[in-house]
Amino acid sequence: MYLAMLMHANTRMNLTAIRDEEAAWEKHIFDALTLVPVLAELDDGASVVDIGSGGGLPGIPLAIVMPKVWFTLVDATKKKIEYLDQVIDGLGLKNVRAINARAEGLGADRGEKTPAGRVGGHRAHYDVAMARGVGQIAMLAELTVPLVKIGGLVLMTKGQRAEEELEAAKAALHMLHTNHAGTIETPTGRVVVLEKQRKTPRDYPRRDGEPKRSPLGVGKKDGKKTMGNGQ
Ligand code: SAH
């Protein structure tokens, strides 16, 4: 039913280049489910955020098979969130919410300060952040790492270029106090796993668009600039 909704919405919105349903089963549903072995380690009630979820990938297939985990799907495009709300409603999913926001803004959202401490907020809130097809690792790390708790994981669905991107992201991972925990070979590609070691420095994420325009630690000039940020 999800795939039918995705294919139907794709006729009026650009959600996926794959129009063949058979191929979509493999490239979308099966590919999303390759994250299950990692997420299966989570306790009931754990929270997962899908950054740049677009048509709902990998978030929706995972939410269908893991009803005891909370999923937050985030996308910067309002139209896509309206479609995702219809999917969530249509499928009767009770463990998913869709938010129209940029990851940069959510990563800086510390919630409200109350006498009891801080409540709400997306920063350092999630057990896992994941993303597929949103950008290179150096850039994506800045969008995702601030959202997870210390000890939390970031899962990036990647292809052949995973190693190359990781190499280019070395400085960024260092600045974000995050380790490369491993890369899992799956039948459809690779899943790069990062683990947040310590609190994210308050400079990150930088303002909207900056992580993409000038990825952390990539390129000489920007490397110097970010290194001079008191890190
Ligand atoms: N994950 C989906 C969609 C990938 S397309 C899939 O694998 O099919 C990338 C999506 O990321 C787009 O829908 C775009 O709107 C969203 N996006 C890009 N940058 C973003 C940001 N900074 N914050 C939130 N969403 C973003």
C-alpha cells in the first residue's frame, strides 16, 4: 500500500526516479529494510529521525515493520511533508510523525529551559539518526550528529563511494566528536555507521545551507576557517 501511494504521488511530484514497481521493491523497500539488523538492537520506545526523508525513505518501511520504535521524518520541502502526512494517515501508522523543517534548525533546537531543566527540543534527543540520498558524509554528519544523544548512532545508506566519502569526512567527524563505528555491506549497497562520542560543539550545525555549501573540513580555505572556531 505504501509503494502504491509513493508511485501515485510520484506522478505529480518528483519523489523518485524509479517508476517500475518491481525495481522499487528492491531499490526502496528492501534497501530501507537493510537497516533493520542495526535498529533491532534498540529498546522499545527508542526514537529515530530520518533526515531528508523525501517520499518516506528509509523511514516509512522501517516504521511499518518496527511498531515499537518512534520515527520522526524530516524534510525541508512542505509538499513532501503534506504527502507524508497522508501516507501516515492512510496506513494508520501510530509511531510516525512528519516535520517540515531543515535539519540545521532542528539540530540547534535545544527546547525550553524550565526549573526542572530542559524539556523538548530535537538537539541530542534521538537514539538514531539516518539519511539516504541527501548528500556526502562530511555534510550529512553535520546535519545528523547534533540530533543524536551521546552514544547514539548515525546510519547513512550509501553506495560504492562510501570509502571515498569517509576519507573526505575525517576532519568533519573529528570536529563533531564522532567515530566511524563501521561499514556494513548489504545486498543493496553499504550502510555507514557513525557513533557520537561526546557533546556536539555549540557551533554546529552552522546556519541553513552552510553544511552543504562548505562541508566541514573539506577544502583548504574552509578547513582553516572552521578550525579557527575554537575547536
Ligand atoms: N531519503 C529519500 C529522499 C532523498 S532526496 C530517498 O532516499 O528517496 C533528498 C531530500 O532531502 C529532499 O526531499 C530534500 O528536500 C531533503 N533535504 C535536503 N537538505 C535538507 C535539509 N538540510 N534539511 C531537511 N531536508 C533536506
